[in-house]
Amino acid sequence: MRASINRPPTPDAEEDPPQKELSLREIINIKLIESGEKEKLMELLRERLIECGWRDEMKALCRAYARKKGRKNVTVDDLVQVITPEGRASVPDSVKAELLQRIRSFLVSASL
């Protein structure tokens, strides 16, 4: 059988498929999960959001939305879609800064 000039050679079946390159964000996420630091950060975030009253504000927004639309006409997906942008925007800067500092400290200690 003759080789075609226009077709690249067929790879051997034994060769592994090419590995996808991980982004820096994915690498950091993997390291956070493997070390257990991600769970610690999530717990810290929960505590800080409760302390500053953010959680209560979000509950109130959800209740108000449910009253406005009628309880039977609201789904969890509706609430998430409506409340998420406001919730993200209303996280206090001090909480964001504290988490960012903790992540930076972790990255330095993990030599990333």
C-alpha cells in the first residue's frame, strides 16, 4: 500500500491522546481542593457573611421576591437568577479582601 502525500501519518494506537493544558485557575483550584484549604475558605466565607448580615439580607430579598411573584409561581432557579447578581455585588469589600489575602498566603506557602 502506498502512502498518500496529502494525508498525515496515522498515529500509533499505543500512543496516549494529547493531554489538555490546565489553566492557572484550574491548577490553583486543584491545589486548594487537595490541601483541604478550599473547604476552610468556604467556611470562613460563610462565617463572615453571617457576621456582617449579608445572609439575612439575601433571605429578605428572596422572601420579598416570593411574595411579589406568589409563592407557588417561584422556583429555586428563578430565585438564583434574580438574587445572584445583587448578592455578588453586595458582598462587603472587607470580606473579599480577607479571602483574597488568605488565598495569596496559601499560594505563597504552596510555592505556586
